[in-house]
Amino acid sequence: MAERRDPYDEPEFGDATQKLLREAKERFKRAQEWEGGWRRLYIDDIKFSNGDSDNGWQWPDSVKENRDQNAKPCLTVNRTKTIVNRLANEAKKNPPEPRIKPVGDKVSYDAAQVWGELIRHVQYISNFQAVHGQAKENQLEGGMGNWVITHDYVDDDSFDQELRIQPLDPMNVMLDCDIKQVDGSDAMWGFIFEEYNRKEFHRLHPNTSIPAPRSPGIDDKDDWIRSDGVRVAQYYRIVISADELVYMEDEAGESWTGRLSEIPSRWKSVVKEYRVGKQGADFKSREVKHRQLEWYKIIGSEILDSDKERAGKYIPIVRMPGRERKIENRLHRAGIVRALKDAQRMYNYNTSGEVEVVALQTKTPWLVPAAAIEGNETAWGAANTQNAAYLAYRHIDDEGNEIPEPKKPDAPAPAQGFLEGLRIAAAEMEMASGIQMSQEVNPALERTPKAIDERVRASEVVNYDFVATEMMAIHHTAVILMDLAPHIYDTERVIQTMAKDGTIRNITVSPDQDEAYQEQKAQEENEVNVLFNPKVGKFAIEADVGPTYQTQREEAWHAFTELMKVMPDIAPVIADLGFRAGDFPLANEIAERLMRNIKQTMPWVIEDNAIGPMVQKLQEDLNNLQQQNGELMERLSEARIKSKGKDQLRDLEAQEADDSRLTTVVDALVKLHEIGVNEHELLNLIRKTEHDMEHDTASLEVEKQNQRPDSLEDGPTETKSESVSKSKTGTKKTKTHKIQHKVPRK
């Protein structure tokens, strides 16, 4: 097999500059041929979508000219733009957002959140809302929307650079014709160009002269330099070179994985040792492809500027196509406007025809015999300008003959054929777009939110292909940003990032740390510095289409208010969260006060190991009882030696039993609290426990009285019945201990 050669590596092509120019111009010409048909239709679709009665873009030129010459109505009722605006504004209201997820070592959920904040920061400083909105309109109207990702210095007083997202006109973009991916992630080349007349070029580039019209080796049909102007293009291309991915481990057990072209100096000697025969289980390698982005600025037939080691491995031009297919080796690309053109023309023609028919009909004056209004001509002459109570006429002449009464012809009637044509045209526009106009919806058939949602969902399904390509564009944008960020944010600096809820925090970019995300205590109390290294870790990216954060807040507040109606008991636990979702003045202040109350009364709601004030009181009572129990034990020992009577000994034993049982009860209550029993339930348990202890103590006293002997060594005798009687009548008091508790008022 013959060796494959570079088609531009021929002697007649001249030096490297001429080879590069030939490559660029041949690729540009090929893209012109591939997209030529679509580019003509793109302009026509954009003009049609923005047609009105002044520009007449929705009428064929010949038809409009003929109707104007014959003084016929040529009206434009632009329903197409309404459909485009509906889809475009819905996308602007709920733009897709990239979601970052950690998928490798040395990364965490926090690091993924910082990546999301960094991307939102780039979007914010680039005014991406406007960039995305314009691209979405271009996609819907003409079939393609574009933007480009660049980087520039923060300001004129800084050496730090930041990433930017800039808008592009699809007519000024050319991308690789051989891409297979819808988002263009596999593109190998691309152009961003502008066409200037000579005066405008000299005004913008006063120190640059327009090159000669032709250069050696360039096609004779080169149109980059013309008598009336010049083309200025930014040319991006990907150069692929062979590389090697290696894994190795040294004698100390440390390992390194990466491309051989990026190997640190300390590992170079290790590679050499393995190369000379020490290959084993701790060394692996395989061939890989290295993608290098190059950039050139071409003016006419000269390269004005270049960067052969530009950061990144993707062409930084993002595409958001509409409905795109390759049919018989030809490009078919369109937005939603293309399918609405004929129905819109029908609507305009029937509207104009109906107006024409009515306008050409005669007006409706009175038809009266002259003799009938003789002598009353003034009143009848003002009948069309005055609201007279009556109009008198002569019903007989001088000879007594009857005069016919005045008559008024029927008013001009609308043309039923044109009205039916209007109805059919409107229905066909709805069928072609998949969108039912709200003013034509039958409210009798949509009495529930579910019915309305079903209609809206049907429209979304029909046009979801536009949303799908939009999500792919957002996803590819995040991929490019995450590929470029390690090269652009390569020095330590502080960046203000934006969270999803709009809050701002400072992130310190630390390219030298080993982990993607670290927290460091700040000098000020209760503050933490976040350190972030964009070079570490692997992340997955998803594009999510959904309501904006503001819309989510409104839905959360509505759900909170509805929940409070059916479950008011949980209000003390979640009230602060509900008010944080409220979008009205002082909502955050209310939420903060509720949070403070929860921390004081129910801290376990916020912290897993927190202990409430009631449990703290129980623990204090337990400690006090244990201390009292120790004192009583000492007194009991002394009483056993010194006391000759049995009453004091019995009281001390009862006290000891109560303390033991109380300790058991308190431990049980603490465990109940730990598993989630709230303070109200604990209070009921405490009250029941006190009641049971009093009852059990009294019963025990009666039982002991029944078991006492008839006589004591050092006390009076007492019969069993008398003891029971005294216990029942309360003459003998039993000492019990009650738990002191205090429940905060709700």
C-alpha cells in the first residue's frame, strides 16, 4: 500500500505559509459550496420571519408589485413571528444549565459545585443570556445559532486572563463539513470571518495594508481580495500528533499516570529504566492521539498573526443547529419558519382578498322616490351623519296616488370563501408548528390545569428537537470551558463565583495543590477560604432544561403555603425554609428569626447530635439525683449503725429505689429523644411516669406495712389493718421525687 502523503506537501505549494494559506482557502471554499444553498435560504427565512407591511418580505416580489400597481390590498399579518417568539422566549425563560458531577479520584461534590459556579461566572461576565437568546432566535428562524469561546485579559491593568463567550452571526461562521457529532465536538477546522470594504478596513486597521490580490499557489478564483473589499478570517485547526499514555510506579510505591509529552522531570529517569528492560506489572503504556489547537489570522493572502500552541483541544466555535439532515449528499438545514411559509402566505392572501371584496362593494345609501322626500330634502340629506328620531316621507302624491316607501339595500357582505380560507390557513399554521395559539383555545375544553398542561406538553414534544440541540450546545460549551480553564486560570488568584441562587463567594484558584477542593480557615472568625485547583480530577457534564432558580423559588413558596394548609403541625420545623423561598420584602429576615428560634428550642432539627433544652434539664436532674443518692447512701450507712429504729432505714431504702427507677426512666427518655420523639410527647411520658411512680410507691408502702411484724424492737406495735388504714387515709406520707421540667411556650 502506498504511503499516504499530505496533499499540501508539494514543492509547488511553496513554503509553510503558502501551504497553510492553500489549506485554509480550499477548506473555506469547500464549506461555501456545502452550505451555499442553506445560506441563501437562511437570509430568506430571517427576512420572512421579520416581515411586516412596510418591508413586504412575506410577499413574493412579483406578486407584491402587481398588487401595488393595481391598487389592491397587500396586507401582512405576521403570525409566524408570534410562533418564533413563543418558542424563543420560553427558551430564554428556562435556559439549559450544565450540571457537573465528580467521576474520578481527588474530586468531590464540592469541587463539582465550584466548577458549576465558575461556568456561571463566565456566563455572567459574558452576558450569556443575551448571547444565548440571539442564537436561539437564529436557530428557530434560520436553522443555526452560534457563539465562540475566547479568552482575554481581565482589564488593561492586569496580566490575568479570563474566559469569555461571544456572539456570532451564523453567516460569518464556517465549520468542518465532515463532522459526525451534532454539537461539532469532532470538528477539525473552522472559520470566523468578516467582509470589509476598503474604507472600513483602513478605518479598523490603519496600520495594515491590503495585500496583493493573488499569491503564488493560490487558486485564480480566489475571492479573499476584491476590488471593492477584503476578507479577514480567524482560522482554527486541530493538529493531531502521536503520543503515549504511561503508568509507572517507583520503588517507593509512588505512581504517576499521564501523557509522555507532559511527564514531570522526576519521572523521566524512571521511564528510561523501564525502557532498558525493567518493564513489569508496575509499568504500562499505550499509544494515544494528542489534539493541539492552532489559530491564525488571515487577511487576504497573508497571515497577520498566529498561535500554534493555543490552549484547548476543541474548535471553540459552538453550533446550535435547527432541523438538519444530509439528503442525497446535500445539506438540508432549516428552522421552524421554513415549514410555516406557505401557510403564512395563504393567511396574508386571504386577509387581503377579504378586505378587497368588502372594500369594492358599494356603500348602502337610501333608495327613495324623489316625490317621497319632496320638501324634506334637508333631513334626508343628513341621514348618514345625524341620528334623527324619525325620517318623514310623502306616501301619496298630489293626485292621491301611493308613493313607494324608501328602501335601504343590504350592507356589504364579507366574502365567505376568503373567511374560510383564513380559517384553513390558521389551522395549517398550527399543524405545521405544533403550537395551538392561546386565543383560539376552547376554554370549555380546558377547565383543569391538567388539560392545559397536556396541550403545552404536546407542543413541547413536537418541537423538542430544537431543545435537544440546544442542550447539546450548552453541554459542549461546558466541555470547552472545562478544557480551557486549567490553561487560563493557571496562576493563583481570587475569583468571584456565582452560585445557582445568585449568591457570590470568593474562590481562590490554587493550581499547585494536590486536591481539586480544599477548605482553609480564614483569619476572621466563622469564615472559610475555598481553594480550588481546576487541573485536578475528572467530571461528567449534563445539560438540564428546567425552570430557572427564580421560578423554582416561586414554585417552592406555593408548595409551602399549600402544605401548611394540610399539615400545619410541621410549620415550626420547616417554616424558616419556606420563608427563604419567599420572594417578597423581609422574607429572609423572617426566615432568620425562625432559624434562631429553632436553634434554641429544637436544635436537633438542624444538627444530628444536638440536645434540646428539655433533655438537658433531664440530664441535670439526673446528675442532681445521683449526687443526692450518694449522700443518702452515706446517711444510710450511718443509719444502719446508729439508728435502732426501722422507720428511717425504710425511708432510705424507698428513696434509693426511687432514685434507681428514676435513673432508668431518664435514660429511656433520652433514648426516645434520640430516635425522634418530640418534646410534647416527652412531656406526656414524664407526667405519666410521675403518676405511676407515686402510685407504685404508695402500693409498695402498703405492701411493706402488711409484711411488718406486730412488734418492733424500738418502736410501738401496730396491727396490719391499722398500717393499711393509715396508708390509705394518708396519715403516713411517702417521700417521692418529681422531675422538674420546663416546656417552652409555642
